[in-house]
Amino acid sequence: MEIKPLKLGTREARLPLIQGGMGVGISLGRLAGAVAGEGGVGIISTAQIGFREPDFDRDSLGANLRAVKKEFDKARSLSPEGVIGFNIMVASRCYEEYVRAAVKAGADIIISGAGLPMDLPRDVSEAAREAGRETEPALAPIVSTEKAARVVLRYWDRKYRRLPDLLVVEGPLAGGHLGFTGEQLEQFAAPGQADISHAYEEEIRAILQTVRSFEEKYGRKIPVALAGGIDNREKAQKAFQLGADAIQVASRFVTTEECDADIRYKEAYIRAGKEDIVIVKSPVGMPGRAIRNRFMERVMGGEQIPHSPCHKCLHTCNPAKIPYCITDALICAAKGEVEDALLFCGANAWKTDRIETVREVIESLL
Ligand SMILES: Cc1cc2nc3c(=O)[nH]c(=O)nc-3n(C[C@H](O)[C@H](O)[C@H](O)COP(=O)(O)O)c2cc1C
């Protein structure tokens, strides 16, 4: 497999590998810094990033914005030259404030999914001006369907005369929240499937075709990264054969020494069997993928799990109506309280059988 560097706006990563953002508290400065240090793109998730700050319960937003800078500085100290950025969910409340904090901290790239980042070019330009930055970070929307790709590309073209610097195409085998309806998931991924389905390959081809039409219009390339279920060299190779310029990998990095999660979270991945990985309905309506545990059994049994006062994470949430609080459940995961947690994972996470280093994982992929 020929390994070509990945150009991202004004920056370049030596390896065409992005470590996918993982909230809450799974991909922070340590993991991102380690990946960037090895030549990949290290991504910090801003989702409730300040959960360890002493004032998090009182002022979640303030704690989170402070932690954006702290985690970026940690990653940068581990990798002074590497490409380091943030994953910011569009569904986050105060999305623009996270974007501003990420730009100010010095992000090289901002990757945004869980909704379409329609006005990210405007938000980033304003933030870069405010911060006195000479160069803007690279901008990368995450899409899962051709329709989503078309909508965001067309809007950026018409409103901002601009292309994304990278498009992340996240397929049905990914972890965390998924960008599909339940029906689309059935169409694109049979239960227990380890490889990209034929139906989803067709969707990827359609996305690439749409991308090509905008590339022609601007005479400039838009690199595309494929994500979801890529856990070995063969799958990485397949992604490049399909036309990708890069891969985005998340689950494989959970079971690394450098991953920011508690060791018990990493062990839950190692213990999990294929049958333990299930599709769950997140309280905010989107489907997600996670490990079946006591917490999942309670939720699937229809139990209403009491929650802490709202930390105002997602604007699609109505705290009075939810069966459980996603912030509580994901913070429990990061802290290693694994039986009371929502353990997000990709479809192939069960295959991991040991803790590795970031370097070992990267060598096994590329
Ligand atoms: C534990 C976990 C948390 C995740 N959190 C986020 C997130 O906060 N925002 C996001 O856009 N994607 C999130 N993802 C998706 C990943 O960034 C990535 O695109 C996807 O999991 C790739 O598939 P893989 O895990 O099979 O490699 C998460 C994935 C996992 C496994």
C-alpha cells in the first residue's frame, strides 16, 4: 500500500490517518498528542471536555472552554510539530463558543458532525480574526450519506465560495452516535457485519462523485477520509482502493496505553464479545453503538434512570423526557464506572484482545 501524506489546508500530516474524536473524555490531549507525534492527525473531542474541572457542575460551559485550551496545550507539548485538532459536535449547545475556543487554542483542524456544520466557515473566520491568527484551521464536515454531502458542499459553495479541506465519510460500522436513521442502518449494515456492505460502497461512490463535481468547479482537491470499522491493514487498503485519501479510526485507539479513558473502559473493550455490541437509541434520538452492560439492560428494560442536574450538552435534548442522561452515562464511562455507563464503541471493537501503544496500532493499520 502506498502511503501518501495528507494535505489539510495549510498543514500536512505525514500519514493519511486521523484518530477519530471520542467524547466524553476518551480522546483528550494525551491520545491526540501521541497520534500527532507518530505522524497522524490527533483529534480531541470537546464533548463535556471539562468534566474533571472542579466547577464543572456549577459552570459546565466555563469549565469546558477552559479545558479546550488545557487539553490542546497538553497535546501540543507531546507533539510540537504534529497536526492536532478538535471534534466539535454540531448538536452541542453553544457550538460557536467551542469553535471560538478551539481556534483560539491553536487548532490545526476542526472536524464537525452530529449535524451539518453549515456556518462553520463564518464562525472560524470570525474566531481567527478575533484571535489574531494568520492562518485558519482546516475545516472538515462529517457526513454519512450522499445527500448530506451534497447539502453541505452546495451551501458552502453558494454562501461562502469555499470547499471543505477534508470530508469525513462515517459509515454504519462506526462507534458513538451514527448519522443514519434506523431504516438506513438496516439497509447499509447487516447485524454482526465486519466489513463495509455493498450497499454502503455504492453510497461512498455516490459521495465521491458529488465531491468530484465540486473539485472540478474549484480546480482543487477535497481529500476524503473513510471512517467506521477500519481495524486492520486490509480494511485500510480497501478504503484507499475505494478512492479515499485517508482513514479515520477511533475504536482501535481506545485500547492504547495513551488513550485518556480509565483502564476499566479499555478492559471492557477487551472483554466484549461480538454479541455484546448493540445498536442503542441515544436519549437525543440518534442511534448509536455501544457495549451491552448492566446499564444498557436497565435502559432496554424501559427503566427511567435518575440523572444529575442538566449540564446543557446537546440542544436536541429535553431533560424532562429522556430515559437517561447522556452526559452522566458517558462521564461514568470515562471514569471507569463501566456497569453504570454508556460504553460507545465501533462494530469491530470486540476484536481487540490487549492494550497496545499508539505506535503499534498505527503500524498495524498502515
Ligand atoms: C467511544 C467513542 C466515542 C465517540 N465520540 C464521538 C464524538 O464525540 N463525536 C464524533 O463526531 N464522533 C465520535 N465517535 C466516532 C469516531 O470519531 C469515529 O468516526 C468512528 O468511531 C470510527 O469508527 P471505528 O471506531 O470503528 O474506528 C466516537 C466513537 C467512539 C468509539
